[in-house]
Amino acid sequence: MFPLALSPEQLLLFLISLVANTFSAFVGGGAGLLQLPALIFLGLPFAIALATHKLATVALGVGATLRHLRTSHLERRFVLFILATGVPGVVLGASLILRVPDRMAELALGVLTLSLGGYSILRRELGQHHLPKNCEGAGLWLGGGVLFLIGILNGSLTSGTGLFVTLWLVRWFGLDYQRAVAYTLVLVGLFWNGSGALTLGLLGEVKWAWLPALLLGSLLGGYLGAHLAIIQGNRAIKRLFEVVTLLVGIKLIIG
């Protein structure tokens, strides 16, 4: 009933958010690949669009968490490790991005997004099997250092950085796609994005009038996408990931 009461503008925002966050929860990140550019195309400056998007994607983490916690086996030690290494980077990145020119940020976003899709295409068996590695010693801390750097990107460029986390968990720590997606959506969706949203909300400007529709779409899309990821499996996640990253990366570079 709620979407029916929305104005045409709010309904459009709801649909954009629903589609973007369904894709994001399905492939383990990337709500901003669709939602952030859409907010920019609808007329918001990059910094305002980023802050608004960040706040909305916290609901993605809530929706996905509700679904994943029913079937996923998240290890407490690894959960705390991802939070401890990533959140400081998020706060740092969110405090820096407001000084970056809009077009420069969009070009960087496009290049990074294309690199994700290309890497996944070249690695055909990426994330198809669960083979844990680098879970202690130097390998663990090197992996944490990269998560810190991804956290900086998450707080600044934001769009697609959840996908960076998913790929890093697969490539470095040996998780399969389904497990990596669960960690990304629960931890990045809730805690990383929550930290970035708080920082940007304090330092920047938010389009508050657009948030109700975006939050509703994010919550429903997070649950639906997580459900699809669980029932479809690793191969489908990988293929959709590649399509979305390549198309949106090209669009952002072209402008």
C-alpha cells in the first residue's frame, strides 16, 4: 500500500532503489552502481547524491541480513576482523570525498567498476568453491590491510566497493561467492555503510525528501536479492556481477 501513496517522483525513486538493491544483494555489493548514478542523473550533485545514497543503503544491509541469517554461517572472529579493519577506512574515505570534484569522482568510479567486471570474466572458476586460506599470520593481516583500503573507497567512491569486498573475500580468503556475499551484505551493508552515512551526514548535505522511497526500496530489494542469491548459487551470482559492472562502468566513463 505504501508505494501506491507515493508521488510520481517518489515512485520512480522507489523503483530505482528496489532494482538497484535487489541486484546488489544478489551479487554481493554494488547498489551504488545503479542507484548512485541514477541520483546524479536526476540532478543531485555528486556529494549530495553520495550522502543520500549512503543513508539509504543501510536498509539494504537490514533486508539482506534478515534473509542471510536464516541460512548463513558467519564466523564471529572473521566478522569482528572485517569490522575492525574496514570501518576506520570508511570513516577516513567519507571525510575526504567531499573535497573531490564531481566529474573526477565519476571517472574514477567508472574505471574501478570496469576493472571488477574484467577481472571476474578472466577468472572463470572464481568463487565457485569454498577453500578457506590466509586465515592467520601474515596472510590474515595483509588481507586486513586491503580491507582497510577498500573501506576508504567505500567511504569515498562507495559505488561498487561492496563488490570489491566480495571479490577480495573470494580471491584472498578462499570463500565461495555465497559465503562472501553473506559477509559483505551483513557487515558492509550495515556497519561500513552505516559508518559512512553517519560521517557524510555530519559533514555534508542529504536530500532528506528522497529518503523514504529509497529506504523502502533498499529494504525490500535487500531481502529479495539475498533470497535469490541463496537459491540461484555461485555461477549465477558471478555472471550477473560481470554484466552489471561492465555496463554501468562504461556508462559512468561516457558520462
